[in-house]
Amino acid sequence: MFPTLMGTVIIAGIVGYASERSNFTHNGILQSIIICIGGAFLAYFVRLMFGFGFGSPGLNAIASSIGALIIVPTHWRK
């Protein structure tokens, strides 16, 4: 359980960094990483409590990180 949680955080951090470096988002590197880690934590605990997910923890981390970046309304900021 603990290695899965650490892997989820690492994958979410990599997705946040990569999304910022590839100009997918314009939040800032640290902010994108924090958003991705928050989304990955949420998906991890939903999978742990209810069993909803895509099957592999890595795929859950990637999908939830990208979903969190899409949901956060950054286009209203100037």
C-alpha cells in the first residue's frame, strides 16, 4: 500500500512537470505539480475505499493527474 502511494505521488509529479514544460498548462511548475498530486491522491483514495479505477495504479495516477489539470480553471487568470 505504501509503495503504491509513493509511486502515485512520483508519477503525478512527473505528469505535472511534463505538462508545464510542454506548454499544456501555464500555471507554473510548482502549481501544476501540486494540482496533479492532489488529483492523484483523490483517485488513489477513491480506489482504495470504493474500488473504482482503471486497473493499474500507474494508469490511475496519470489519468487523474491530467484530469485535475483540465478541471482546474486556469483560463480565467490573467
